[in-house]
Amino acid sequence: MDTNARGSVPGAQAEERTPELEAFMDELRKLRTRAGEPSFRKMAAKSGAVSHATLHLTVTGRRLQPWETVREFVRACDGDEEEWHARWQGVQLVLSADREPDPAPDPAPARSQWRSKRVLVPLALVVAAAIAAVVVVLLPGGENAPEPPHPGDASKFVADVTIPDDTVVKPGTQFVKVWELKNTGTVEWKKRYLRRTDLPVAPGACRTPDRIPVNDTAPQGNVQVTVTVGTPPTAPADCKVFWKMVDEQDRELFPGNRPIYFSVLVRP
């Protein structure tokens, strides 16, 4: 039987973690609680990618675990991967700033004191930026979010059918990415497309069509959308490409929604 994460952390370990890391782990524990407190063995079985011991470290270890491990924890608890990736990036940013070596000691006390103040200012800005990045992702558009052009129109991301996030692919090759979407509104989808948002495409990025068709979909129906992707000829490279739904006139249909995307790591 797995040890419950809440009671398994020795006090010495908890004291060595930064407040940002401790808060992040506490939120992960709450996510697991909301999922029904599954055992780490059950979570590992659901993941199929990491061991129960590795998942246990995600909420008990002294260090921030790699995103690949945290992602499996979040998936096993049915969390929002995009939201948690933003949180993880914010914590990593703060911890990276914390680990930067201090400048060499200055023999002049007055100058040394001035240097310490200069170091604190950018660190505070980094923390604020990280928190702001998380808030941007966590909060929906709000009252001022643009309405879709068709009243009652709505959509929901269902799943990555192929090529999970951060899959490693070879340079100079092709792969087929498939998403599943759901028409959660009352408007039938007809003659719609997913349009790539980073046009024109930068050199060294993954190559795709500018737009890909979305099959006609009735309200409350699901649809799978497919795109063939060509990887850049040189590695390493990271490809993360975002897409928004548009109509035949290239009008954006869900301006208040976050885009869908694929993310791959191009490695030799």
C-alpha cells in the first residue's frame, strides 16, 4: 500500500524546500485529494509511463521534478495539463533564479551592500512574472472576453489522440498529429478549419499547412482533426505550434478560448 503524501514528508525535507516549491507540491496534493486520493500504484498503472515511487517524489521530494513526471501525476488525477504546465514553469523560473551564483564578495562593505539590493530587485520581478504567468492561464477570459460570432457556439478539447506533448521525434521526418474536439454548443460546425497562429512560420520551426479542415460536426458531437507535420532538418529544436478555429473567411470563431497545440522535441 502506498504512503499517503500528506503524512509521509519528514520535517527536515519540508524545511529544505523553498516556499514556492512547497506551495506547488501542496496544490498537487490537493489535486490528488480531489481525484479521490488514488494510491500511487494506481496512478502509476493509469500513467503507464512512470513508477509509483517517482510519482511519490513529485509531492514529497526535495526538488522540483521534471515536467514529464509532473505531467504524469496531473494526468493520473485528471488535471488540466496546460494549467499545470504553466504553474510548473513559474516555479522552475523562480527556482532557477534562486540557484544563480552570487557575485564574488566585494571588499568594500558599502558596495557589497548595494550589490545585494540590486540582486533582490530582479528576483522579485521574476517571482511576480511567474505568478502573473500562472494567473493568466488559470483565469478564463472573464466578463470582457470576446463572444463567439455565432450565439450558442462552444467547443471543448477532449484529447491528444496521437503524439502526446513533448514526444521526441527525429529531425527531417514527418508525423501525424490528431486531436479530438467536442462541439459543446448548439450550433452545427460546417466548413471550419484550424488555422496556425504563428504565421508566417519562422525558419527552423515545424512545417504544417496553414489551415487544416474540421469535419462537419453536430452539436454535442466529437470530431478528430488531423495534421501532417514536418520536423526541421537540424536538431535540437523544440516545436510548439498553436491553432485556433476559423471559418471560410478566416474569421476566428472562439476568440475567448485558449488555442490547442502540439508540442514535440526534435532530437537526433
